[in-house]
Amino acid sequence: MEFLSARVSVERGASGTSIVFSPRLPRWKETLLVVWFTAWTCCGVYVAVELAHMPSSPQRAYVLAFMAFWLYFFLATGRTMLWRVKGFELMRVKDGAMTLKQSILGFGKAREHFMENVTRLAAIEMDERSWKWQLGQSFWVMGVERIGVEHFGRRGAFGRGMTGDEARAVTAELKRALAKSRKAG
């Protein structure tokens, strides 16, 4: 096994190449994210308990609307926390196909792209002054996808939360594996 960075590992074998990206954070950021999620949960539970005891009034409608927004951010933050703590992204080139899977706690749907149908594979370059790049680098979001693929004329992307250097290294490795697989096939 070879490491392209602290978060990206490559394993080459006779049957194919596997690349695993782990979106782990430094320990202090992970702790901060878990504490923030726990505080958000406690606040929501407190408001829900108060809502249950609240008589029917216009204020109750406001609190219900507030709880809808709270629930949305609870789910988004919970998913991000699980992704950062227990998630990974698997990219595998094997038997003439490139398989991509985002996994959280072992769950996730694998997308398979047959190599003869992959027309383009490249790192997505982003302007570091853009708002999207700034938000994507924040540790409280899952991150933006940094590698683009074109399959049957449809564009897709993967590599959530990778740095530009990691995305370029993974793209080069995937291109090498695809070329090797095409020669063998």
C-alpha cells in the first residue's frame, strides 16, 4: 500500500487498483464538530419539549417553523459529522470498470462506470478566491467534489473534501489504472 497523502491511500494488485480517501480532520476540529453537534441536539430537544407544553398560539406556529429549520440543519450537520468521523470514499479500477463509492458507516451506493464509456477524467480546478472554494474548505461541511468524470456524455464528480494536490494525484493514479486496464482488456 502506498500513501499519496495522509488521507489518500493506493493499493495496486494484479486484479486492479483501489484508492481510498478518508476525509478525517485533525483531532481538535473533529472534537469541535462533535461538541457543536451535541449542543445543537440539546438545544433542539429543549425547544421540542417546550413546544410540547406550549398552548395553541401564534408563537407556537413560529416555534414549529423554527423546529423545521432546526431539523434540516440537524440532519445536514449529522451527516457531515458522520462523514468526517466514519466516512471514506472508495475508487476502484477492476475488470474493465471504475467503481466509485461514498461510504458512511459502511453504507453507500457504488456507482460503476465501464472504462470504455469514460470519456474524460480530470481534477476540477477552483478559484481560491471564490465563495464556493472557501465554503468547501470549511470543516463543518462535507466539502466540494474535486474530480470530474464524463460517462455517456453525462458529467459527474467525486472526491468530496480533497485538496487540489490530492485531487491531481488521485486523477493521475486513476488515469494510469484505466490505461493499464484498457491494455489488459
